[in-house]
Amino acid sequence: MKIQSKFPHLFTKGLLFLFVTALFISCDDALEGKINPHIDMQEEIIINPEGGREVIDLRSSYPWFAEASDSWIQLTRYRGQMQLPDSIVTLIAENPEMEPREGWIEVRLMDQMSTRIIVRQEGRGSLITLPKSVVYFNINGGEAVLPVLTDLEWDTDIEEKDGFTFEAAGKNSLKVKVARNTTGAEREIVVTLKAKDSDRQAKLTVIQSNQEKMMNITLAPEEKDVLFTRDAKSVEIPVILNTEYELEVSGQDWITVTSVPQFGGGDIAEEITIKASVSNNTTGVERTGYIRIKDKSSDISDIYYISQMPGTRRIYVKPGAVGDGTSWENAYGDIQAAASACGNHSNIDIWVAEGEYQLKNSLVLNAVNVYGGFIGTENKLKDRDQSRKSTIKGGDFFLMRSETEGPGDIYYYFDGFVLTGTVTQSNSEWGGVLRIRKRLFSNNIVHGNSFYRAACGYYDNCKIINCLFYGNTTTETSGGIYFLGKTSVYNSSIVNNEIRDQWNSAYVIRVADNIKMYNTVVWGNKCANPKNPQFHVADATACTLYNCVLVNITSQSNYSPIVNNCITNLANDNTGPLFVAPTDGDYRLQSTSPLINKGDNAIIETIGVNKDIIGGMRISDNTVDVGAYEYQVK
């Protein structure tokens, strides 16, 4: 009889039991870890009184959402995903008080848990602050005592130099003495107030005129050129003067002077404060104005500039950047990411630095202004060099779609770009390489696109200003460019584009629904069928041309454009317009071009355009030129 041992079976069963038990414990631990909510982040941040941008790293087990306790803590990134390295981005406002302040940022994981980061900001007592950064004296000199806001002990780096004397009169006063100016020229000195036990400091500039009369806004240059968001503001402008004055205000429809103190008379300089109010910006575009204070009897003056944004935020884009778009230093590197971040919020502008941006698919823009051509340091639109452009390159897809309409008379801007590189034969969607609705499309160049229909673009109820369309090829059907829905075209150049369709229905420009073209040149465009015309006009009132220059005005339909003061027999080679170098894409005007001084000034003044496509004076001589480029008279 064969006897089998039961030990192997019992051993096997024991191992199986241990394995199953371990598996349950492991699964239970994994389950417990999976549902256990947690947030890994710092407990507090300490900010200096000046405030600024702060990035707070975190990692959480669930999607998170953050909110702040006070308005001085503005969150620009306040939600994120689970189990990924992430961050909160906040802008801390300047603390105007001497004492420190405290707030918090609360982070919530859905309904699972929440925790707070304490935000502590130092008060102005930890700084050395002067109420003025600049003081002025006339030729006679004098003495002034300035308050110093600080809780610190301090010294000056200069006690006496070249007739300027500086003396600490206690912890909270600085005495400045200036001797008579005998140099015959204006002179200037900078003194630094330095803390004895820290690196805190403040600088004061003292300027002494070589004249008896004085009229100066007592602010540093950067403080005399301010930027506001769209909300209404009050402005106070400190002035020192010793003569009668008057004011000149630009932008009088939105800048209102509310207080004009009278000069008391005599030779003693007085300090006055001019007050003004700035209305809410509802125009949809950044605007710039100024208040100039000037002597009534001489050319002595000073000026205070005001720029006002149309919204409350900007998103910045720069080639190669990897940031979150909150500043030039932290810009997005991808214009499509910036457009997605904006969503459909009309209080955000996108600013794009010059350079090249390759699209991966069609760019979709909603209710935002988009400006290109920045160096990448500007903080006001007026500081941009308009000759610079940002290049957006397409591919085998529609290059751009922008069909969100602004309310009322608001047109969202797209300005300062080169749009190129789209090559596709797709005919799956109506519209051209660009499909733009109710947008102010200005200072752009559209070239080098090959598209099934409308390779120059499809524009519905748009305003097109200072634009150049050249070297685009429409490969099959219909026209090279479409203007519909009351679109108006101002000082643009539609030149050297090609339509390859052999059918009789092909044409260069299709117009419908009361289109108006002003000061625009249409030249050198070719249809594969040489009998085909420049225009397809939908009805008797579909298109009116004012002060335009064209090869001809024949129409493919039974209707022709209505012509007012146009040149309609321009030679179809460069002996006609006399561009500088059209084969090289240079459509500036030669000095003998027939386009010079042939435009209408009134329409340019009506739309408020004072520069051409590259920032030259829009009226360089007595009369505006035709086309996107103005010949600049030396």
C-alpha cells in the first residue's frame, strides 16, 4: 500500500492563504491611499511691500480650486488637476500702509478637504519711501524739507556736492538746500537714502533749471506715463510752478479736468495739484491721451500721458517661452495656447512678440484683441514699433477662424501680423484661408497661401485698414478675396495674387452687401482665364470705390462697382503703380508713383488712422497716398 504525505498539500494551501491575505491587505492599502485626500504645498509666503507675482508649487490627490481672502491677493491661476506637479499663480498688490497685513489662499479638493496658505505682506515701514522722486528748483535755488516714510534708521550717500546739500532732519525728514545756478545750464543730482542695517534704500533726483520760470510735473519720467485698466479712475498731478499756466487736454471725451488751482502770483514757486477723471473704457481698444500744462507766455511746458486698457488683463506670447502668459517674462510660447486660455472673455488682450509661430491646426479666436510685432518689453500699445510683425504660419488646414462678434459698435482687433504658409486643396468648408467676421483687421500682411477658395481670405462685416494681400493662389473655385456684409476697406493693397480656375465664374474680388473701398490699389492679379474680370458684384449697390487705383473695373456679373474719383486704367505691369520691388514683396512707393497724393484725407481722419502699415506717417505730404504704404517725404 502506497502512503502519500499530506504535508505538501498543507504547505501549498498555506502559501495560497498567505498570498490571498497579502493581496487583500495590499488592495486595501491601495484603496485607502487612493481615496485619502491630501495637498502638498507650503504653509505661508512672505511678500515685500511692493508686491508682485508669486508662484506657489503644489501637488494634490484630487482636482483643486483656490480662492483668496482679499482683493489685494489676485489669483491668475486658481485651478488644476490631480496627481501632477502644479502651481497657484498670484499677483500681490502693493501695500500702501506702514503696518504689515495678512491674508490667505484657500485650496479645496472638491468636497474632500481644504487647507490655507497664509500670505503675510510687510508694511511700508520696512521701506524708505519719499513722497516725491523728483524735486525742482529754479535758477535761484532754495531750500526744501521732504518727509521720509520709514521705521528704519538711514543716512544719505551725499552730504554736500556742487552747491547741493542734503541733511537728515530726524528719522522722518530730509532737508535739501540748493545754491544759485551759475553754470548757464540745467543741472541734476541724485542722492540715495540708505538704511543703516539693511539693503533698503530710496533715491531722490534734484533738478535745477537755468531759468527764472518753472513749470514741472514733479514725478519721475515713468510716473508721468501711466497705464490704467478699463475702469474709471481719478488722477492727481503734482506741479511746481512760478508763472501763470493753462492746460491742453487730448481725449477730451474721456479725460476730464476736475480741479485747476490758480497760481498765486509772484516769483515764489508754488506746489499745486491738478485733478482729473478718466471715464470707463467701453471702446474695446486701448486708448491714449494726455494733459499738458504750459506757460501762457512762453514755450515752457510739461506733459502727463494716460493710456487705458480696454479690459483688465493681458496674455503675453513670446517665441520659445514656457510660462503661463501673465507677463513678458512668463509668456506663453504658443499663440494657440494663449487663445485657448482667453476663452471668450472680452476683457483680455493677447500681445504677441515678433518672431515665427508655426500652427499645428487652425487658430480660433473669440472675443479678444490680438496685437503682434512687440519687442517683448512694452507695457503700452503706443510704445510698439509698428514696422515689426509677428509671423503666423499655417499648414494643410484653414489658417484662422474668428467669428465671435463684439457687442454694438465694438470690433475686436487683429493687428500687426504676417499670415502665411497655408497650402491645402480641401473644399470641405465654406470660406477662405481666413474666415473673419466683425473684426478690425489692420496693419497685416497676407501672402504665400495656396487655398481652394479665397486664398486672401473671407471677410464679413469687417474693417480692413493698412493691409497688404499679395502672392496668394486660389487653386480652384470662385474668387481670390471675399468682402461681404458691409465690410469697409481702407488704404490697402491687393496685388499680384493668382486665381487658377479656368471657369468663367472665377474673379479676383467678390463683393456683396454694400461694400466700400477707400484709397485702395488693386493691381497685378491674374486669372487663368484672361477674360475673367477683377470683380464679381452681387447687386447694383454692392460695391462703391472711393479714390482707388485699379487696372480695370470690369465685373463678372451684370453689375459694376460704383466709382468715385478713381484711376481705373492703371498699367498691369510695374510701370503702372511704380512699387519699389514687387517681385521681392516690397510694395512701398517710388517717389514718382501715381498712387502718391491720390487718396482722400477726410476718410482717414474719420477713422482716426495716422500711421501706415509699417508705422510711417499716414499723411506724409498734403494728401494721403493710395495703398498700404505711404511715401515718406523727407
